[in-house]
Amino acid sequence: MRRLVLLRHGRTAWNDTGRAQGHADVPLDDIGLAQAKEVAPLMAAFAPIAMWTSDLARASQTADAVAAECGLEAVRDPRLREFDIGPNRVGLTSDEYAEQFPDEHAALLAGDIAGIPGRESRDDVLARFVPALTSYVDTLGEGETALVVSHGAALRVSVPAFLGWEGDPGESFGVLANCGWVVLEHSSSTWTGGVEQWRLIAWNRIA
């Protein structure tokens, strides 16, 4: 069996106030730092042999706390970043965005992402995120585990795609908590006729 554990970053002040972050380099707040320290020994219990993280501060700070507990060095990979939400959305609450940029807000509600300057689509995120996950698991031998630290929305769309699920089932998943994690395992089972495949084992486990 091979295993991939995917962890969302700890809390930021913008998480606490409902402000959109996207690619903004917002650091963890005091609670986020405490969350990262609390989850670190639980991640170390998986005995990971490698670790990758988004290069954005909130993810990389979380990863560094975990990596120190695991005796690893977290490799920064910009492919693991959150959705780019466009420059006008960054730092605003939903109500502020609707008030200051009503056309963009209306386009977002209508699902017209192309009408929002600088905003990544789901396909844009999958085009960078899924190949990153594939490259990581290709380095794993039997019985080995790797850790990935990233962001809530990017994980929610990328996990189903990596598993080969059709459509966009990520909307059916609950929101990942800060420092909530996902477990994927690659193994065979009687359900698959002995064929090995990646399977979702856990979603949104928390310390």
C-alpha cells in the first residue's frame, strides 16, 4: 500500500474575518500557528518519507512546523497554490466584493468565470495540481507515505480529479477545516477484483 496525506494550512486572520485570499501571501495567525504545531505529531505518525507544500506563506509555515516534527524538509511547489481569484477579489469579504465589483460578483454567481479578470477556472487549477500529485506518488515505493500541504478549494476540486471521478463532485464534500487532512491509499481490494487503485480513505480529519 502507498499513501498520500493532504493537509490544509492553519488559520489566518483573513480566514477568521471571511476575506478571500487566493494567491495573497497571508501568514498564519497565532491560532493557525498553534494548529500547525498540534497537527504536526499526527502527521509524523504516518511516517512520511517526503513532503511537498504550496509556496504561499500560510501553507509553507504549516508545512515547516510539520516537517520539523517529521525530520523532513518541505519542498515548495507553486503548482499546489490555491485558486487565483483575481486581483479585485483579494482581501474582500463576499459583501464587500458585491458592493465594490458588482459585475464581477454577478458573473461569479452565474458561473461565468471567464468574465472575471485574472480568475482561475477549475480546469486551470487541475492542469497544474493533478500532475503535481501524480509526480509525487510516482516516487513512492510500497508501504511509503508522502505529505502534501495546500489549500481548501484547490484540494476539494483536485482530490476527486486525481481519483478519476467524473464531473465535479467536490461540491458534495464538506469544506476542509484549517489543518484538516485527507487520506488517499493505493492498494487492491476484493471490490476492485484485485486491481490496484487510489481510493479516498478519509476526508477532513482534524486534531
